Amino acid sequence: MSVIALPRAEPVAAPSRPGWLALLTRRKTTLVGALLMLAMLLLSVLAPVLAGDPGHMDVAARLSAPGRAHWLGTDDVGRDVWSRVVYGARLSLLVGAAVVALSFAIGVVCGLAAGYYRRLDNLVMRVMDGLMAFPAIVLAIALMAALGSSVVNVIVAIGVVNGPRVARVVRGSVLVIRETSYVEAARALGASDALMIVRHVLPNCLSPVIVQASFVFAAAVLTEAALSFLGVGVPPYVPSWGVILAEGRLYIQQAPWLVVYPGLAIMLTIFGLNLLGDGLRDLLDPKIRGLI
Amino acid sequence: MPRASVRLAVVAVAALLLAGPLSRPGAEEAPKAGGVLRVATIGEPPTLDLHTTTAVIVQQITWHVFEGLYTYDHNYNAIPLLAESHTVSDKGRTVTFRLRHGVKFHNGKEMTSADVVASLKRWGRLATSGKQFFKDVEGVEAKDPYTVALYLKEPSGALFMGLARPNNGAVIYPKEVVDAAGDNPVKDYIGTGPYRFVEHQPDRHVKLARFKDYAARAEPADGFGGKRTAWVDEILFIPVPDVAVRLAGIETGEYHVALVIQQDQYDRVKAIAGAVPGIIKPAGWSTAVLNHKHGLMTDKRIRQAFQAALDMEPIMAAGFGNKAFYRLDPGLSFPEQPQWHSKAGGELYNQHNPAKAKRLLAEAGYAGAPVRWLTTKEYQYMYKNALVAKQQLEAAGFKIDLQVVDWATLVQRRNKPEVWDVFSTGITFNPEPAYSTATNCNWPGWWCPEAKEQWLDAVARESDPKKRRAMWEKVQQIFYEDVGRIKYGDFFDLIAVRKEVHGLRPTNELNLWNVWLR
Amino acid sequence: MKTYVARRLLALLPVALVVATVAFVLMHLAPGDPASVIAGPDASPDDVQRISRQLGLDAPLPVQLVRWYGRLARGDLGQSIFLRKPVTDAILDRVEPTLLLTLFATAVSVAIGVPAGVVSARFHNSTTDQALMVVALLGVSIPNFLLGLLFILFFSVWLGWFPVAGYSPLEYGWALTARSLVLPAFALGLVQSALIARVVRSSMLDVLREQFITAGRAKGLAERAVVYKHALKNAMIPTVTIVGISFAILISGAVVVETVFNIPGLGRLIISAVLRRDYPVIQGVVLCIAGVYMLINLVVDLSYLVFDPRVRYE
């Protein structure tokens, strides 16, 4: 069954390696994406230096407009919006990275198993199809309902949702690679399965997987924000962009900065990830390079 | 004697500084019948069986359908509603009620003493307030179709107030409804009220319609009593959990009345051309309830540390925003009730003394065990009060584990003493201290020191207002010395009302009879 | 061809089985025995056990699973704990706004996305193309709930053109319904139109490279005729696909946007069910949406038969 997949990642037999930095910067858009992500990374790493305690309340200064003391303003209980947005970046990147790791652990194992061991293929891919038959956000909501709200559970839920999508890409690449002549040659020489997978198959399906990673990352950031916005994600006192938006919603008239700044942060992050993903796809996937 | 004895038995509550009816100059036009009144409520009522719940939303909806023997006048004194009169005999231990003739239920049957007896017994068995009331009741029996006798173990100073109380009230159902339901929720919502129940579509609305055969009292309207007239044809109670949407609906005219508007939206409500704000003053006080039965808070020193650490001004400011909507005051009763209000124990209120808190914690050997605190975002003020209090307590050395759950879950969990240490709630305005949840021993928190219980019993039995006040002051003193619960401060509620709505008084109880639409 | 359709339908079965199983497992992962949730806070252990027996929750898990399949086959999704009515009724009550919103949003996304994609492909690599694609990428980057909030800020709060939130059911007249759905439909549809534009553009570019187009150009056909008559026709296949898929995506998007605009649809139903721990409702809504999702994907796949003669059905 067909399910949307943003990237049309095709397997690559042998990735060419031209000066990748040159390629990366060849398109200005990719560079913009990389810089945006670098900025987000710096923000979240340097959060303790750049911002104050995101939970500290100065109730007397509640709902104050952006100004010298609080340059992105304060929220309804007097917390500094800048600090919350910065720590929100930290949470988003943490969730994004953890989800990528988890969904890749699931996806690579299942994808390799299905693609390499043909007997497992049917079973594994039917389960993956079944999981993918749920719209991502709906499955994530249901998982959160079962798991209860916490940061770890958000990661688990989004990871489980994205795992099958990675598995599909990995399986596709493996299917092509295992038929290539050098893999057949290695097999003829009596290489073990484990060796084959580690030495030949895995490295060769890396590039579509890396492309996929940036999109899974983006999906994770978006889904976390959406879940938290809906009140079924992280607990409300955790500074998350989705939580800030949900709380700011009521004050959208008096204090639009409560919606605008976290919103801008989400947009820029996803925008950066998408630019980067597009660039990586061009870089690593010669077939469609130049097409888009 | 009968009418006078009401005044005697009931403590006169002085005029509350309630805002007058929300009518504008030139609004003296004659009331008009017709129309559908649409009320945006905070959410879905958990049940419509008033005997079984203390949820305010259930009282607000159902008291248009069900009526009790007594109700409050504008000064919150008890006055008869379904009762015609009463006599007190046997040194205050027997009260005989005369019922009104010709009062019809919505099913067409006339209300008689059999219905009253069956309903009062069920209320005494199931209702939180009823159980408390029936502790002192020996029996209730029908003397004849229009006479009911109530036998007490001890004379009571709060009897009529207890019967008049709307929340979880002693309302009268037909006997056959009571018999059919037993202790299960009633199936048919039949009462004697000016409105009859039409339908309940969960998540859509509760629909009430005018009861044509309503037997109104002859006296002019007074508070919630006197003549009740159902002007509007239908009332729809629409659950709108999102306050932004309730308010938006007032702006567009979709709703006539929006309940529980967040106080910091006051300026916005004032700016809406087609609507006026209504201030419910006083609405209640915000509180943190401590668990006296199980866990950390059973240690008095930890409770005292908790009390010492708090600075109420920022807590209340975060919760209620606009200064017009909160007040720092130690009284268990409100300044609007001068006959009850006292500042006893006030030196222990609002200490903001983290050093003292630290010392007490050290004495108690507190080693950083997390204080499990249940709160909810459904009532924003509870969450925000808790959030600021958490910051102050942690500065004093506490470790707080704030668990934000939905209100239904909070209510469910607070009954299990082993799963929590603190929970957030509000104590709504109650004219009769003897029935205040703030001091109730059976209520979650289980605050039951012997001295307090004795004084509280005394308040319930005594009928001399001066003595009652002195006893209540003792209870308040103990409330602070023993740290029964934590009172943050008084708050007032905001509702928004469209200008086409006339005759609405902003009260916690919310009566929509005598209200008409232009 | 008939056998192909039959085979595709048959292939859905195992997926449906997995979907049903996942929904079952989710319910049983949930903290707390459903029986104690149903019995309520003050229930005695005996009451909980009685309800547990009534619901068949004391049976071994595999037995329960088989029974669950049986009930599903009969279209029985169980009873809502909070709403006290069958889950199917609860869902049917909420379908109207979600369906209308999704249709409206699909219309918006196609009306904007397809022309933008075509123009972008026609003027490939021009400034217009690049500007359009950056806008499209920006569009993909805005979460629909955020766009909804910003719309409320601009169009409702500042300009006062639309209601801040809420839904007017069809029974009060379609004009009011349409008005209440404008902002949510655009919030949903705009994001999706960006995706459609990207797909339409790249499939147009694919087609434009094909031989018959080159031949057409060689024959001296005007570029306009080439692009709009021949290329567009052939680019329809992936476009139809993306429209079908968009509809599926928009259903799940509606789940989120409904909360922003307080529209009483399936999204509000599932979110309030999560907050109330009403597990049968969560399960039912999830299954229902997954079922629709699967059907749409099937229809999209089958539509190739109609649109693309090159697809062979082995």
C-alpha cells in the first residue's frame, strides 16, 4: 500500500564522493538550512549561558511586553519567554535526536531483516504496513494515551510511529544492493551473513537513510509540538514550544508574543531541517540531483 | 411563631455586598416571555442526580428542575420554598414541616409528604452534605400528606440552612423515582421546578424547557426565593471547556451567558460592545489541601514549614491576574459576612518566611522526599497557584512533584490517601460555616483534630449568633495553629453576559428563572 | 483487472488485522484496569470485578483478542465509558464537521497547489519558480495548528472578519457552516498545498523531459500548448495520487486543527477521550481513521488503473 513519503529516496549503488562541502554550499538554500540548524544547536547547548531559568516566575511582571528586562516578553505567570523558547529549542532537539535514534534502531533492524532475510519479509513488512496505516499524529495520540505524559514517552511514541517509515526505506535499498554483483561475489566467496550486512549492505544503504533522518527529525519536532499543544505531550511545566503556544493561546490578544515567538522558533527549525534535507538528498542521491 | 422561628433558628446573614442585578439604566421595561437562553458552561456535568454530587455545574443546571423545602433570600437567610411553614417543639428536637398544597411534579403528580420523606432519606444516605446533616437526625416521617416530622438527636443551629443549601442539595424527587433508583443514579429527572428536563446530549447540551404547571410562590422574588417565573422558553447549558471559545461566543452573540471567564480577561469583556461583565463576589477561596491521614503532611512541623514558606501576593496575582478579583485575607468566612468573619490566627497567614520553613524542615528531619501534589489545568487558577507556590516551597527546601491531571482524575485520586500529599482546589462561598468543606473532617485531607471537631459540633448545635461566632473563631484559630489546610486568599469570579439578558444576578448558584431576554 | 482489484482487497486483510491488533494492544497497555475506570472512583473491589466479568476482561488475553476481532467484524466498537453510548454513535455524531473540514481543506490545497506547481515547472529555474518553491518549503514548515493560531490573531482578533472559533452545524444553514470553516480549512489546506505544489512541479518536470514532449516542441507546437495540453495531462497521474493522499493526511490534520478552533469533530472527540481516559472511544476513533486512511490509499492505487495505461496488473 502506498503511504506518503516526502523524500523519494532511491537506492544508490555506489555513492560518488565529490567535494561534499562544495556541494553543500553550492546551493545557498542548503547553506541557509545548515546555518539555521547550527544556530538551534548552539542555542540549545548554550541555553544555560544565554537564558535564565525557564521556570522562574516573576509574577509582578506577568504579561509584560518584549522590552529590555525580558526581550521576548513574559507569560501569564511572569516567566521569561526568551528563556522558555531557548530551553524549548533544547527539548525539541533532544526529542528530535532521540526519535531519530530510536526510529532508526527500529527501522534499520526491521528493514535489514526484511530486506536481507526474505523469509521474514512478509511478516515484518505486514506489521510495518499495519503501523503505517495509522496517520502519524493519531497513532502518536493513542500511544500517549496509553503511556501517559512524559518526555520519555513522547520520544517512545514518536519513535514507534516513525520506525516503520525508516524500515521501508532501508528495506528498499537492501533489496537492490543484495542483487548487485559485488555482493553476489562476496557471497560466492563464502562471506557470512553478519559480515555481509555490516561490510557491504549497511554502508551502501546509508545515504538514503541519512536523507531520511533529516525528515524524521523534522517530523519529530513537529509531532512533539503538536502533542504538547494538544495537552497530551510533555507535562505542562516542561518548557516546550507546543506548551508555550497552548498556554499563550488564551492571551493571544493581550500578549501576541506568547504565540509569535515560539511559533517562529518552530517554523525556523522545520524550515532549516527541510532545506537541509533537500540539500542532502541532492547531494547523496544523484538520480534526482538537479531535478528539484 | 412559624415564620418568626425561621429568623430565630437561622443566623441572620448580613447583606452581602453582592453586585446588583446586571441591568442598565432604562432597563425597567416589563419582563418579556420567550426565547432560548444559551449558557456556555465549563464542561460536561458528570451526572444530573443532585443528591450524588457536589459539582457546582450540576447544581447550576439542576436547581432549575429540582427544588428543596428551603432556599436562600437575598441575605442568604433560609426561607421556605416547597415548605409552607414549620414548627419547632420538644426543646428543638422535633421540627414539623407543613408542605404547600398543589405543587405539581413535571410528570403531573402532586408533591406530597411521601415524596419528601423518600427524597430526604436518600439525600441523607448519599449526599456528602446530607450525610453530615443526618448524623444528628433520628428519623423523618410523614404525618399526613402535607406534614413531615423530623426528629433530631440534638437541637440544631443550622438545620434550615442545611436544607436550603443548593449545592448537593436536599431536593425533592417523586417517591417512585427514588424507589426505582435506590442508591444508583436516578434515571428520570423529575422535579417541581420552573423548568423541566428535556434532554441531555453529552458534549452537546442539557436542554430545559418551561414547566407550564409550575406552582410559584405568592411572595415577591427575594434572593433565590419568592416568586419564580420561567420567562425564557428554553435554557440550553452548552459545555464549552475552552474559555477562549466561551468568550468568543459572547462576542459573536452565540451564547448569552458565559460562565467562569478567567479574571485576567476582565478588560476584554468590558470592551465587548454587546456584553457586560458580572463579578461574583465573593466566589470562594483558593486552597492547597494537605493530607492528614497518610504521608509527609501528617508531620505537623512539615505542615508548618509549608505554611511559613508561602508568600500569597504573587500566588494570588498569578492565579487571578487582575487585582479587582482577589484579596488577601486569613478568614475562613468572608469580610462580606461580618457576623462570621474573623482574623483569628491571622499572624500565621502569609508569613513568607523561608528561613523559618527551613528550620522547621530541619527539625522534622525532612530529607527531600518529593511532595506529591495533584493539580489541574481545567481550573487555571489552581494550576497557577500551585506553580508559584512550588517555586516558593522549593526555595525553602521542599521538593515538589507537581502532577497535573484532569479535574475528574484529581477528584478520583484525592479519595485515596496513599497516593497524594497535597491537592489544589477552591472552597466555594458557603453562608453557613457548620457546613463548610474547609473544616469538614470527612472530606479528603481528613483534618480531624479533636478540639476542632468539638468546636465545630458546638457551632452546629448552638443557636445564639454571638456564641456561634465565638466558637467559629476558635475553629479558625486551630485551622492556623494546626495547619488544617493552606488558604491562599479570596477570589471573585467573572462571568460575561450579553446585554439582551435581563434580570441576571451574578452569583455562584446562578438562577435563570426571573431572567428574560429582550 | 477484476482479479487485480480482488487481490488488492485481499492484501488489505493482513494490514487490517495488524491495525485491529495494535488498537487492542494499545487499550491493554493503558495504565489501570479499564474496569476500574468504568466503575468509577468510589467502587468497591467487588464492583470492579463484576464489571470486569461483564466486559469479559477476566478471560485470557488471546481469547479476548479473538472476541475483539469478532466484535469488530460485526462493526461493534464497544461502549463509551464517559458518554455512556456506543462508540459508533459517538463517532457518527462527530463525523460531519471533520468530513466537511477535510473536504474544504482538500479543495483549498488543490486549488492553490496545482496551479503553483504548474507555473513553477513551466518557468523552471526562473525567479518565479525559485520564489514559489521557497514559499512552498516555508509553507511545509509551518505546523497547521500554528497557522491556525496566526489566522485567528490576524483575521479574527485584529480584522474581525471571521469567528474566533466554533462550528456551525449544517442544520443552521450551509453559509454559516462555510464561514465557520474558512479559517481552519485554510490553515490545513495551505500547508498541504505547499506539498502538492512540490509534487506537481517535479512530476511536470519529469514529463517535460519525455520524448513526446521533445517531439511536440520539434513539431513547432507553442510552449503553452506543450505545457498545458500534453504535459499537464500526463502529470495528472501523480497529481491525482497526491490529492488522494492529501485527503488522507488532512483527516489527521483536522484532528489537530479542530482543537485550535474548537470544532466538535473526531479530533476533539479523541483528545477529550484521552483526557478522560475513555479508552474505547480512543480505540474506536483511531480504528475509524486508520480504516478511512487504508481505503483512500486503496482507491488511489486502483485509480492508476484508470489513469495510467502503463500500469500492468499482473
